[in-house]
Amino acid sequence: MAATTNRRAEIHFTKAGGNPKVEVLVPKNMNAKEIAKLNDLLVSKVLPGITGHPCYSGADMVIREKLGDVISFDVDAGTVIG
């Protein structure tokens, strides 16, 4: 079995309110092969489900690198979690 490095991208999206919106969070230092795999997933599965066709036109898209430090905040309680 191949070892996993836990390098994960997250794809967030919404179809509500006009143009569909897609935000992709990627791990640091993605290489060309990893970017190609992500693109294949986006055009074969994600975008057709959001826009009805396998291309980026018609969707607002942001791709950004995950940052290393995260602060979680409970909005209702007004407190930092953890």
C-alpha cells in the first residue's frame, strides 16, 4: 500500500446567488502533476455539477494556498476554540 502524506486540497462551492462560486484551498508546494490531477477532478466532476458543463467559464473561481496557522472562532460564543 502506498504511503499517504495527508496533502489534501479542499473544494468549496455554492450555486446560490448568480454565478456559481468555487474556492479551492491547496497545500503548499503543489507540483505540476498534482495541479493536473486537481484540474482533471474539477473539469470532470466538480464543474459539470455546478455549471452544467466541464469548463471554468460561468463560475467565479479562487484558488489559494492553505496557510499553516489556523485560529478557529466560535461566532455565537465570541470565543476562540482550542
